Amino acid sequence: MNQIRRQPDRARSDRADLDAVLDAAAVGTLATVVDGQPWVVPMLYARDGDRVLLHGSTGAGALRHVAAGAPAAFCVTLLDGIVVADTLFDSSANYRSAVVRGNLTVIDPADATHALNLMSDSLIPGRSAEVRASTKKELAATLAMALPITPDGWTVKVRDAPPAQPEQIADSSGWAGVVPLRTVAGEPIPAPWIDADAIVPESVHRLVKGT
Amino acid sequence: MNQIRRQPDRARSDRADLDAVLDAAAVGTLATVVDGQPWVVPMLYARDGDRVLLHGSTGAGALRHVAAGAPAAFCVTLLDGIVVADTLFDSSANYRSAVVRGNLTVIDPADATHALNLMSDSLIPGRSAEVRASTKKELAATLAMALPITPDGWTVKVRDAPPAQPEQIADSSGWAGVVPLRTVAGEPIPAPWIDADAIVPESVHRLVKGT
């Protein structure tokens, strides 16, 4: 099967392509180096203009290491389809992926409210307007970090195509093509202590409709 | 929002939990260290017993670096739901994630046919039985790698729960809960050179039904 790096023409160089990939996903993989070894963790994130916001608990040791300025790479991948070729070798996947490289910075506590609102609204659009503001205690327990998007600090690759056409089609009755994949939301499940007749908020309705 | 590492009780220690997460996804993020910097790439993979199979083109320079025995970490994440709490701080995500750490080895060319068949059948179950065997030329152009799964070399974390229940429920009319997410396959799209009446193979039918 074709590995993602194989076709250099899959690379995209427009900043708008990067933003589109980052804005389409909610979770990515943060990688850094700890004692010379690769260290990875999946994280929820949001794009805030020219930076990627990430956050976690102030208690997480390795996160603190990353936050202290260690070099980081953040990878986001969306699997868009299974590419079924007439050979195993040409079978592949359609995908969008982005890697942002740089050094993480800790977000100033004065900016943490903005970061938490934006992170929440990225996951659940409009949610920050429906709930109370975050408390000082909550903000203090949140380690908000930012990874700057610099002109040379990112890579985007996209495959969005049928399988490679074989030079010789051995069997004209054979099938080749793409099975598209997408993420859909199911019916919202109320928490155990929520009344059955509680009104589902607009943000949740939008979430279900939007996926 | 709760970052994934925050609750230590989310960790799972049964090897069956690891296998379940690895077998449920098709793409992960491979991380290694190049010149002291973190280096990441999304890759298709398959689990083959006690190892994770990965492969790419023999032409990819950084992959060659990884294949030469550099330490690697491979991260797989499935986003299963959006956790909508009554505060931004407690909003989160339900997910399954696995990290496998170790040193990659290059798969012996004699074993490459098995690896390519297994990788293909992991992505498209049953496909290897429908198409011709891979040629020597195809196998030579494939860099198949394995990451061993060792007893101490992996971590699994799972969140599969409603939002944290607030100590005080300020507004009983408020809603909190989970919006479940899942990946579904759409109608198969034939490649441009495929006759409209070509028979869609069983493997593709299974793929569409199985997701």
C-alpha cells in the first residue's frame, strides 16, 4: 500500500490548506523528546489564528516538560476514504494531514480565559456563550499552551483521488475505487442526573447537525 | 476541558485492551527523533500478533532513519464522543488511545508478502484473496517495518463516561451529556476507468457494512 510520504505532489503549500485541515479535526498527536526518546500524547486542540492551542492539567509532568519550551511536533490526520486498487501494492487511503513544528509556550494566565473559551467553542461551537465563565480555580488548574504556526514550521499532505490507474488492466470485470469515510454524530445521551425533559442546548443541536 | 492525561484511572493495563484499540483504527502517528528534534508522520498500520506493522516507500529518507533502529513511539487515537459538561472546564472527549514504544525493525524481504497481505486485509478485510499476489518489484519497492509490542512498551487510555457530575447543580434545567461520534462508510465510488456495471467485490461490500 502506498505510504503517505511516497508522492511528493501530495504536499500542499498554501496556508489556507493548513488552516482547513487544522480546523476540520478536534484531536491530534503531540510529540516531543524526553531524555532522547520520542514521547507522544493525543490532545484536543483548537487553532487560534497563527497558533495551535493545546491544554491539559497543570499536574501532568511530561506536559510541563513540553510547556517549558522543548521542541514539539503536532500531527493531525483525517482519514477520508479507503482506496481499493486492483493490486495490494496500490491500495491506499485518502486523507488530510498536517504537522506543525515549533516550541511550545505557556499561555499567560491573563489569556487563559480566551484560550479555554476558544478550545471549548472549537469542540462545541457556541458553547462558551451558554455556560458561566470559568472560575479562577478552574483557570489555575488548566495548563494552556500554544504552538506558534511559523512560515516554515508546517507541512500539509492531502490524498483525494481514485486509485492509481494500472498500466495494463488485466481483468476488465475487476473493480477499483474509493470507499469514502466520514464521522457522524449520534443522538445526544443525557448524563444520568439530567431530567429526560431537559432542553438540549443549541450548541449540541448544531454539533449533531454539523457532522 | 479535561486533557487526556489528567485522570490516571483512565489507564488500562490488560493486553486485550491494547489489541482492541489497535485493531479498531487504521491510521496512527509514528514519532521518532531526528537530530534531537521530534519527527512525526501519519501511517497506515496493522497489528500482527505482538507487533505493529507499518510500511512505506523505500525512497523515504526519514523512514529509512526510523527503520534503522531509532527509538519510535506510535500513537493511535479514536475520538468516540464529545463530552458536554455544564462548565467549559469539565467539557472533554470520550476516546480510546494507545501508544506503543520501541525500536523499529525492517521486515525481512522473505516476510514482506505476509506483511503486505496482512496490512491490506487490515484495511480492506479479505482483499488479499481477491487480487493477484504482489510481484517481486512491488515487494522490493515497499519498506515494511515492525514495532514490537513488549510488556512494558505500551500505554492505553480510555474515557467512556458521562461528564463529571457537578457538586452543585446550579440550574436543573441545564443539559449535560455526550454526543457520540462514529465513522461510517459511504457508497463506493468506482475509479474513472471502471465500467458502471462492474461487480463490486465482497471485500468492499463488507467494508461498507462493517463501519
